[in-house]
Amino acid sequence: MRPKELQCVVTFQTTTEAMAFEETARKEGLKGRIIPLPRAIASGCGLVWREDPLGRVSIEKLLKEHHLRYDSIYELVI
């Protein structure tokens, strides 16, 4: 089992939003990945993007520049 550590998590209302974010994030070189929704949070979609917390600024910039839809951004230990 992987040790728990602080992560930045982006939630989405729909799977379509999550897939659009993943495609754009890959093109822009983000290192994170799509994972199942952690139990500690709630969202309309069962998928989230997980990234190192140091990448939060890059995530926020990507969301704004590409007008991507999302629900919330959390930092939590998972």
C-alpha cells in the first residue's frame, strides 16, 4: 500500500469534464493522473485529477487559460 501524503485534487461535475481536463493536462505536461473520488470529499463525478500540491498553480492556470469546467480544488492527505 502506498503511504498517504498531501495531494492536490480537482473534482468535476461530469465524467466529460474530467476527461477534457485530463486530455489538456497531458498536452500541457502535468504529471498527475485521474483517480477515483476519495471518500473524504463529495462531487457529482466519481473521478478526480490528483497532482502534487506544488502543481496547484499550474492546475489553476490551466483551468483558466483553457476555460475548463471543474467543481472544486482540494488539498488533502490521500
